[in-house]
Amino acid sequence: MQTVGGSGHGRYPAQWVILAYAGRAGPPCRPGGGSVRRVLALIAAHFVLAACATPLVRWLGRRAFLVLALAPAATTVWAFTQWAAVADGAVRTEQWRWAPALDLSIALRLDALGLLLTVLAGGVGALVLVYCTGYFGDDEPGLANFAGTLTAFAGAMLGLVLADDLILLYVFWELTTVFSFLLIGHLSVKKANRRSALQALLVTTVGGLAMLVGLLMLGQAADTYRISVLVAHPPPSGGTAVPVALLLVLAGALSKSAIWPFSLWLPGAMAAPTPVSAYLHAAAMVKGGIYLVARFSPAFAAVAPWRGVTLTLGAATMLLGGWRALRETDLKRILAYGTVSQLGFLTALVGAGSRYTALAGATMLLTHALFKAPLFLVVGIVDHATGSRDIRRLAGLARAMPVVCGTACLAGASMAGLPPFLGFAAKEASFAALWAGGTADRLTLYATVAGSALTTAYTLRFLYGAFGPATSPDLPRATAHGGRTKAALWAPTALLALAGLVLGPGVGLLAPLMERYAAAFPSRGTAYHLALWHGTGLPLILSEIAWAAGAALFVVRNHLVRWGKRLALPSAEAAFAQILWQTERFALQLTGSIQRGSLPVYLGTALLVFSGAEAAALFTDRPWAWGGSPHLWDDAGQIAVAAAVAAAGVLCLPTRQRMKAVVLAGTTGYGTGVLFVLQGAPDLALTQFTVETTSIVVFVLVLRRLPHRFPPTATAWRRALHAALGVTTGTLAAGLTYLAVAARRHPAAGAAMVAETAHDGLKNVVATILVDLRAWDTMGESAVLAVAAVGVTSLVYLRRRAGALPRAQEDGSTAGVWASEVRAGPRAAPERTWLAAGDTLDPDRRSVVFEVVARLVFHPILVLSLYLLFCAENLPGGGFTAGLVAGLALVVRYLAGGRYELAEAAPVDAGFLLGTGLMISVGTGLGGLVLGSDVLDSAVFHTRLPLFGEVHVPSSVLFDFGVYLLVLGVVLDVLRSLGAKIDQQIEREEARRKA
Amino acid sequence: MNATVALIAAGGVLFACGTVLLLARPLTRILLGAVLLGNGVNLLVLATSGRSGKAPLLSPGTDPAAVSDPFPQAMALTAIVITLALTAFLLAMAYRSWQLTGSDDVQDDVEDIRVALRAEHEGTRAELRTVIRADRARQARAEDSEDLDDELWDNVLGADR
């Protein structure tokens, strides 16, 4: 906790500014002051308690609210202990740099305005939580969630008013929005509640997003995100950036505070339980927008749009809200429109930007909370006692509930601004301050007086409606039933209302704090001090006019309702719904027209966009100017093979037979391999040949099940379109490659790699790159292989786990594999078996020559694969190639002897090979971290073996061995799934057909 | 530096053929398209190393300046292996699709079609809604009454005219 001593007026203490700049600049300057972070702990306490709400409510029932109230109560107590010092000019700051590299810190700051709002949020929060113990029953559905959300909201509100960082402010701002959404939608089974919650969420988040943009623009313009620094040293307001930023910030603030044209969500939010209305939608959350305006006014009130927007919209909202409140018949909605009206008043006051309007605004802020919260709480009590909130039906409550009636009258008197209540002092101050200003302030004053008249009128209407006789003879009367009002209900209510009465004469107690905040503004006109009685000046006369006019309006209220209905514009609700529906319709039509569900259309669109963009870039840049004379071919062999490859590719297109198409595609693959050889890339060629061979085997294994011919192809014009797209993209791809190479001015990087490899005494440059420079890629791609293999297995083995293949003796099957349908007479089986499970094949399907070849080549191929693996540093090879070669050995055994032969050849689970291989590669990589300096760093082990003499094993060989096992696992997996498993499925089908 | 036109041209033709096959409906064709496209791209990548040279194997007596550029080769090598994984996976998919639908054609996306239908019928949604509500109300009544079986039979056989 850092305390910066109080000093003069208007500016923040110089040390603080320097500290803040230093904090922004870089190295940690104040590691928390070495003391407890009390504010942070208080905010965290709210969230911790909120998280504990569920067990607490289960354990204590509704009394859990008393425990939850501890957090805001502690905050309030702490705030009162700081009152004197802060009023004297002290500022408490705390910061926790949680991501210094990104310059993000949780910076909190308590000054006069922050303290005022803290007391408000904490005090009203604690009292409302106490009230909740009386308001809810133990069996209220979703009580735990409600309690937790309400407590978390109190924490977010506290964070919002204490945040000293723009981003942090935004985070807490949106948190309050989300919690408000959850609280309004508390009883989400009702459609009206869901609609209101969504409406509130949409309006406030749209405003909040605009505000975020505005805050970012301000932060960039001022080169600081620290609010205190930003306000002390506002960015120069020339140009358009700052005014636009301010407009955006105001959009956020005004939407949060339900100022016209964003007012509609607040009356809707009355769907929430009454404690929520009292706390969020009267005392705390809606003050968030006012707080933001009040926070920025000292710096920006003089900048163009600020005063214009706040004064105009504030005054208009005050009149519109008050006028509408005269028409409502629901007690809560009367108060809701009254709140809208008062929020307009507050916006005008804090946005006006002079010292005394700020003084009046801050006082009014507190006053409003002190009268509006108890009024809402009274509505909750009335609702509980009678089951109705309709002023036309309520009757006889003044006699039935005298204490409640008295409380309501106290709060109402403060709302109407009667002496000696705090409301009177605040209103006097407002009138005086506005009168002292310029023309705009004077105009606002007249609107405010009219608004006060409306306030008086709807106050009378509220009190008379709630506690007077029923006014409508047609509707059933609602009277109080049940016993006395619970203490938990009336005590917090009365406490708040009494505060409004006591602080009227005691306004002097508030004055130092309010004046401390107002001192940030320039002083205009004669000095004004907060006091209850200023004598009979102009403000008192204006107040009297407002009271008289209000009383007159109350008398003619029934005519007013008729006029109001006649003059009413189409409701904002309908306009909002219309906007929502139009947005959805537009989205539907757009999506429906673009997204037709056809893969070829999507792909074609993507290709068209790609071609168009590339062609446009080509025609603007004209890179062909760089190309020299083209080099057509290296030798005759190359041109011949290239032509053959191209021809095979083209022939692939019209082919109707699947197998023929596969063979042609395989031809292009082998041809590509030959081109690799000619180009001087034996590693690539070796890999290409093994891959191509394996692919063709896999193709054949699957295609034996699919129809022999492709289904009839698309229409002629679609084929032409596809051909055109193909030609365009192919030409572009080839052309771009050619131009990219032609444009190259620097020597190729490969030469350096060759030199490096030669320096290390290794011979195969490509294999070295793969396990060294591209080791990360190699590892990642091995993982992709493993994933693909697992995918194949899971697509074929649908329900069962695929383990190692069953052996012949386990299955007890003989001579039935690949049985042909038509058996042409008995044939003798070969006398001698060359393979372990050769006799499990159907005799018709056996080939002695193939069995002999398989027997002869299997082991040599395996040895060759190991040779390729371990000699990779010197000869073409490496883990991938070696693994594939070993896999081909398995392929040969499978093709010669069927699935039991495969089980004999590889009596392991493919998954085991995959996992072991991946583990070895990753383990070697991590070993590099231990042995060397980095992941995948290679090391060399030297040892002496009896027979071989000096042996040195680089860790990259171990890495490659992992890749080898993995690739072998992939091939085994594919054979097991697409070979053996499909065999089995075919055999079962045959058996079923015969049966 | 200039790439060899023969390699570039072969790569380009394979790329074009691969693209055309990718635009087809049967999964086997799409897969062959991917294979051709992969071969074409590998050729194009290799073509960036310029003229052909000796294999980058530094046995004694090899002139390091005469070997071909090893970098594009290292880039293309893993791509070749990945193509094998892709082939196996897509073939398994084609097989599964054949098991389920009897063909390996890629069908239009049902959700997307539904969105398009909603957009088309957006103008008549009010009428549709009344129809659906009436239908639901009828069903609710039917569930309350004993005629539930009758209603079900109406669904199967059609109601009496």
C-alpha cells in the first residue's frame, strides 16, 4: 500500500505522476511497496466468496447471504477508514504487474471519486445482501447461483471503480454486464426474463465494445493506459482522433447508464428480482456510466463533443424518463423510468465540467442511491406482502404497513428534493451550479427544473399509488396478507432511507470529500459550498416552482396518461426487436446465398479467389521483367520422363475405371521419382518409390471393395468449368514458381548447409537436415503419421479395440482365407509350406513361386532397411525410408500368405509400434534438453565395443530409429485395417450369403 | 537463376490435373487429385533448386559446389511421406462411406442446405409458424385424449377424407 501525501488542488501530486510514468516505462519501480495488497485482497474476497456460494447456500440456506455480505461490508468499513485521509487529498495506489513483458498490470487507485463509489457499491451491496435473507425462501430455485452471481457482481463493481488501467476498467465493466445478464435472467424459464436479459446484454455490450475502441484510441493518443496519468495529462485534442475516441467512450458510458437512445434495456431489466433492481439497476451498475463520465470530465469536458452530448442527451433523458414514469402503473416500472430520468440528470451534471456542477453531481450520485435503493426495496416488501405491484389494485397499505410506508415517504421526500433531506441539498447545489454557467448550462437548468417537476409528480404518484386507496374499481384489490414485515427486509431499507434524512443537515460531513473531487475542475463564478440551507435565493425559487408544478401534474395525472399515450412514439422495444430480426434475416440470406453446401463449389470459389488475387498481383508487379533466357531442359532423359509424367496425369482425368486411374496416378508417382533421380535427389527418389509402392498396395486393398467404375460424371459444361479452373490454377502455380526462382538474387541457402555438413564430417546432407535443422518438423510430421494411422484403424475397426492380429492357431481356422466363390474341382495343396501360415490360405489362392520369393526376400529386406537406417548419415536413407522399406517386407508377407501370415511376420500390436516410435523420438528430443542446451539438440556417444572397435552413436540415430518404428507401425496398421480386417469382413459376408 | 522449364511444366500439368480431380464428387477421385497435386508440388519445389547436379552425398572427392541444392529436397521429403498417410486415411474414409451409403461420393452438407432453405422460406415464416403451432396444438390435444393411437395411424395411413 502506497500513500502519496496530499498537496494542492486540481492536479495530482507530482510524485505520483512520476511514479506512474516510471511504472509505464519499464523495470519494476515499486514492488508493491512491500506491504499487503489490501484492495486487491478485498476484490478477490468477493470472488472467492462467490465461488463458495453453492456449498454455503446448501449448508445455511438463505442465511448464506449474511456470510456473503461480509465481503462488501468489509470493503465499506475499509473505505470509511480511508475517508478522512482521502478527503484530505491522499491517494492510495496498488499495482500488481502480472505480465510485465506486455506492460499489463492490475493497477488500482483510490481517490475521492473512487471512494465515493466504493462506499456506494460496498454499502448498498452489503445491505441488499442482508435484505436477500428476508426476500428469498430457502426453496427459491437457483438460489445458490443467484447468491454467487450477486456477490461476484459486487466484486466486479468494486474493481470497476478502483481500476486505474483502461484495459482493467474494461474487463470489470464487461464483467458487470455479464453478471447483470445472469441476474436479470435469474428465472430463465420465463421468456420475458430471457428477452430482457438478452436485451440488456446486447445494448450494454455493443456500447462496451465501442467504448473499448475509444479507450484504445485514447490510450494510444496519450501513450499511456494509466487512467490517472491520462486524466492528468490528456492527449492534445487537435485532429479527429480524440473527439472520435471520446464519442465512442461516451457511447459505452451512456449505454451502461441507460441514457436515451439506449434507455430501453433498463425498464426491461426490472424482470430481475427486486434486490437486483435495487442494487444493480439503481445504486451500482447503472452508475458505472456516470462514473466514467465523471472520471474523464476533468480532462475532456472542454473537448468538443463532450459537453454537447452529455448535456443534451442528459437533459432529454431526464424529461423523457420522467414523462414516461407518469404513465406506468407497475410500481417497479415507475421507479425504473424515474431512474432513467435521474440518470439523465446525473449525466448532465457530471458532464458539464465545471467545479460546482461536479460538486453537485457527486452529491447527487450518492443521494440518488440513498433514495432509489430503499424505494425499490419497499416495492419488494409490498410485492411480497400483497402479491401485486399494480398501483390500480393496491389498497390500504398505509394502515397495514406503517413502518414501510414511513420509510417510503422518507425516501420519496428525498427524491422530490424536500428540505431537510439530502435530496434538497443536492438539488439546490445543482440549480446554483447550472445557473452560474454559460448559455448551455442555463438551458440545461430549465430542462432540469421541468424534470424536477416531473420527479415530484411521479414521486407523489408512486407513494399515493402504493399506499393510497385502489384507483380502479374493475380490478381485484390487492391487500396485505401475512404477518409483520421481517426485520431483515425493513431494517436495511430504513437504514438507507434514514441516511438520506440524516445527511441532509449533516451534508457538511460529505463536503470535504465531494470538494476534493470537484477540485480537479476549473473554478468558475463565485465559490459554492455544500450546505443544506443557502437562504432564499434563485435555487429555492426554482425548487418551489418545481414542487408546485409537480403537485399540479399529480392532480391532473389521469389526463396526462391519456395525452402520454396519444403522443407516444412507436415503442423502443418494437424497434429493437425489428433491428434484431433484420440482422438475423440479413445473416440468413447472406449465408444461404454463399454457403450452398457443395464441396466442389467451395473449393472452386477458393481457387477462383486465389487465381484472381494472384493474377491481379502479377499484372501490377510484372515480375517477368527479371527473367533471363529460359533454360528448357537438362538432358533428353529429363524431357522424355517429364512428358510421360504429364501425359499420365492428363490420361488420369477421363478414366472411368478406378483401378486404371490408380495405375496412371502411380505412373506419375514413379515418373516423379525418376525425375528426382535425374535432378540429383536420391533420398527423395528412394522415398518416392517406396511410398508409391505402398500406396498402390493400399489402393488395391480398398478398391477391391468399391465399384469398379466411377459413377457417371457431371455435365459437359461443368466438366469444362473444372478443366478451366484446373488449367488456370496449374498455370499460375507453375508460373509463380518459375518467376519466384527467376527473381531470386541471393545464393541458395543449401550451399551453407552443405558446408556445415561437411564440417561435421557427415556425408548425407538431406538426412542431416531432416534430423537436425528440421528435427522439429520431422517430429511433428511423425505425429501426423501416427494420427492418420489411428484414424484409419478407428474407421475400420468400429467397435472393437484393435490389438495384435490373431494367430492361426488362436482362431483355429485353416485353409479358408481368400476362398474363391467358385471352386473348380479339388486341387492338391502344395506339399511343402514355405511360409509359416501358408496353409491357412485357400488352396486356389496359393502361389508357390510367390511364397518362395516372399520367404527368400523377407529377411534381406529387413536387413536392408536397418542398413538404410543406420547409414543415413552417409548414404541415402533415413528413418522414413527405412521404415517404409521394412513395411514393404510386411506387405510381401501379407500378399503371399494372407492375414495369418501377417500375424506371424509381425506379432505385435501396430499401436505399440506407433507409440514406442513416437516416444523414442520425443524422448530423444527431450534428452537433447538434458544433455545439450536445447530440445532436439544432438549429442554423440562414444564407446568401444569388443568386435567393432571405436563406435560413436549420434543421438540423431536414436531419433531416426523412433521415426523408423513409427513408420513401420503405420504400414502395419494400414495392412491390419485395410487388409486383414476387410478380408475378415468379406469372408463374413460370404458366409452369411451362403447360409 | 532460372528453373528448368521441363520440371516446371510437368509440375504444372500435374497440379492442373490434380485440381480438376479435386473438384470431382467421388472420394477416390478427390484422393487421386491430392496424390497428383502432391507429386506436382514436389516437382515444383524441387525445380527451385535450379539445374540438376550431383547427389548431395559428400563422399571423398566430391566437389561441394557441384552438388544439387539439398534444401528443397529436405523440404519435399516429409511431404512425400505425409501423402502416404493422407492416402491411407482418405481410403479408409472412402471405404467407410461406401459401407454406409453404397458409394463414396461426397454429399452436400446437410446443415448448409438447411440454412439456405431457411433463407429461401424466410418470407413465409409467419404462415409456416401458424401451421406448425396448429400442428403442435393438435398433437398436444391428441396426447391428452384417448385418440392417440388413431392419430398415429393417421400418420401411417393418412386421415379419412
